[in-house]
Amino acid sequence: MSKVIRAIDLGYGLSKFVQSVDQQGKPICRHFPSVAVASDTQTMRGLNVRRRDTIDDQVGNVQFEVGPDVLQAQTGNHVGREIGNNCCKSQNY
């Protein structure tokens, strides 16, 4: 019987996770910036731009985009990184 490995580490700088295992059973890991960008997904999709490797997540009344391509979502504004004593209490976190 083969074992299934699942791990996620949501850190201050990077979100790290095990994606799968290789032929020898070693974990294949990936990571992306721990950044949440407030986004207007309807506007971006209306421009017929390439879909980024991100997901949309709504927190309260604000729509955020997170994932491996999240830095492509920033438009010269604050990228949503909250690093400080109250990071885990912030809306972006």
C-alpha cells in the first residue's frame, strides 16, 4: 500500500505545499508568495487576458486573488503582504 503525503505551510513569506510524489515516492513540493491582492475579477476577465494560476477568495466584501501567479495581479499598488505582530488578524491574512 502506498502512502499519501499532504502538507501545507502558510508562512509569512511563502505558502509551501506538497503537490504529489515522484516515481520513487519522494514528495514534489511547490511554493508561491504569501500575498493576497484585492482584485476585480470581472474587469480582468472582461479584458480577455490570460488566466493566471490563481484563485479568487472573498473575505467580507473584498475579493482577493491568491496563488502562484499572484504577483502578476498587482497593478502598482499595495500587494497585500501583511508582516507584523498582528499579521494573523489582518483581513489579507
